[in-house]
Amino acid sequence: MQTSSSRRRFLQQTFAYSALATLGSLPARAKEIPTEKGASEMLMIGDWGYEDDTAQVKVAAGLKSYAAKISLHPDALLLLGDNWYGALEGGAKSPRWQTNFEALYPAETFPGPAYAVLGNHDYQNFPGSKVEAELEYAASGKSRFTMPARWYTFQFPRQNPLITFIALDSNMPHEMSAKKAGRDFTLTPAQQAEQLAWLETELKRPRTTPYLVVMGHHPVYSDGPHGDHPVLVRDWAPLFQKHDVHLYLAGHDHDLQHLEFAGHPTTHFLSGGGGADLYDLKIQSGERGPFAQKVYGFSHLSVTKQKMTLRHLDAGGQTLHAFTKTPAGKVEILT
């Protein structure tokens, strides 16, 4: 367990790039990074199911045009939470499932499963529990929307897997939850403890894949307005370090980020530009870098035995930032 002083020192450290001296300032728009032959591919969005779907429609169109432009046939989508803002009238039978999920991310373009986690806006009774509605919709077997439980594991790709994924529920009890009694809720303290024990068990399991990735809605560390999450810093970050988690994926802050810290094995990769209103950054890119930008967009993960390649793209499908990470943990910035 990290002490508060060691956490403070950790957060004050910047990522020790192997190529820092030649990195220079990041360009506003990066060159296109070609996909690698034989790689398994997935696309991801967070914070997408906004009531005013203007930006969501734009980002979804960018996803489709990007896939067509590079002849990409993704094996899966990742949905990083806040799947539904506002009311979900009808629950699992709401027409929003068709208009704002099935139609915007069609099976002919995105044929694989869409692995989802729960965000804070999903944890609302609006009018009924959106959590229960999402679990029911996933259990119907009529959709690619995949969420077998509040927390679960899966391997990617399904054949000859390269990544072990641990999908978590980051909706922790906090001071503000007591002030929003009625509509908003969180995990109970008992559920929180149950998930933490389950996470430790999963992290200890023998692993046959070269990569270990954890995903949740709330970032552990963020340069956006929500900042670092004290409960996740306390409970999850030490476990990520102890068990050499390669990558943590999140949303919640409505922007795109990539954070690295010296001496820590876990890359923190935030993709929250799927359609909700954008947020101003609290810490500018470069201070805990290498990338943070207030922009609508989505992200792309490619994986081979030799490396993972991750890209942040704007709503038009233009690459803003890209890097690779090896099973041994070496990060190389491509932009």
C-alpha cells in the first residue's frame, strides 16, 4: 500500500521517456499511423449516450469513416461508461437502444462484441435503475452490447487471445453521493469490498496472455476537472503496480488523455470524447503527459504479440496522438 507521501512523490514524477530529448512539442495533428498486418483491432469511446446526440452522431460518423478509410474490421468495441445520460424510458426496451446504440454503431461496421462498463450517469434511477436496464439488455442475447455483470473479465481476441481484460465498476461511495439521495446511487460499501477482493483474486491468477488491461469509467489519475480519484488511488493503483498491469482505460473526463508516471508500469489512457459536453483541462498536456486535449473523438487499440499500439483520434478520424507498448512495458511515442 502506498503512503500519502509516496503517492505524492509518484504524482510529482513525470514519465521518463526513452526518447524525451528528441520528443519536442507534440504537433496539433499527428501523421497517420499505419495498422500492422495481422493485428487484432478494437475501437473505444466513453461518455457517449448524451441527451443531445449532436456530437455523438458526429463522433459515430467519424468512427465509421475511419474504419472504412483504413479498411478496418474491428474485432470489438469498448464502451467506457456513461452509456446513458438522462432518462432511459422503458429501460431495456427504450427506443434509445436502437437510435443511439444499434443504429449509430451498426453491426455491419462493428460486428464484434461491445464490452461495456458502468459510469456515474448509468447509476441513476431515471425513471428506473439504468444499471438494471443495461444488465437486462445485455442478457437478452439480442445485441452486441456486452456486460454480463457489474464487473467481469474477458480475453481478446477470442481466438488465440493476446490481452486479458478486467472490466470494473468504478462507482464508489463518496461524500457527494449522500447529498444526491434519490436519483443517483453507487455501489454499496459491501459491493465495493466484494469487487476489491475479486480484483485481487483475478490479478493473482496465472496469465497466458502477454498483456493485462483493466478498464473502468472513472480515471485513477486525470488531468481533467475531476482530477485524481482518491479511492481508486488508494485501492487500485497499488494493485496495478504490484501485478504489472500494462494499461488502464477510462472515460469520465470529457477529453482524450495519455498519462505516464516514472517507476509505474501502468499507462493511463482516457477516452471520454464520445458525445457529452467537453471539459476544460485542469493540468495542461506535458506536465504529467505526454498527451491531453479537450476534443471530441475516439480511440483505437491494435495488438500483436510484440506490441500494443494505441491512438487517439478526433471526431473526423484524424490521428492526434499514438504510441506503442511492449509486453515488457517499453513505451514509444509515435507522434
